[in-house]
Amino acid sequence: REATKADPADPGQVAAPLPGLVVGIAVQAGDAIRKGQKLLTIEAMKMETTLYAERPGRVAEVVTAVGRQVETGELLIRMSAE
């Protein structure tokens, strides 16, 4: 499959910081998000990395799914301004 890369210039796109397996998603489309809220968890080499919201907003789209292998820079979540 072809992975869609996140645009680093777009603060509304959440990218995978490392390659790994998505093991948990804590949000869904339409959720209001506050800064620091847990978004999802990626496991790599038996270590878990949790991604947190860098700014408040609303989840526009969750692009990934639990059990999916992701690459560094791959688009995971699209956010919109509150």
C-alpha cells in the first residue's frame, strides 16, 4: 500500500514520529481535542510511544487504524481548528 505522508508545514496533520504498529487510538472523527490530550499509541521494538495533541482543535479524520503498520512521517490524523 502507498502511505500518505503528512505535510510538515500543516499544523493540522499529525504524523507518525517513527515506524511501528498502531496499538491504540484514543480519539475519533468529530472529537473536540484539548492541548496535551492523548491521540494514539504506536509500538516499535516492544516500546510504546504515545502521541499527544500539540494544540486544541477537532479531529477531522482518523486516517489510520489499530493494527496498521506505519512509516515515519505517515499521516495518522487530520485536525481542524476548533
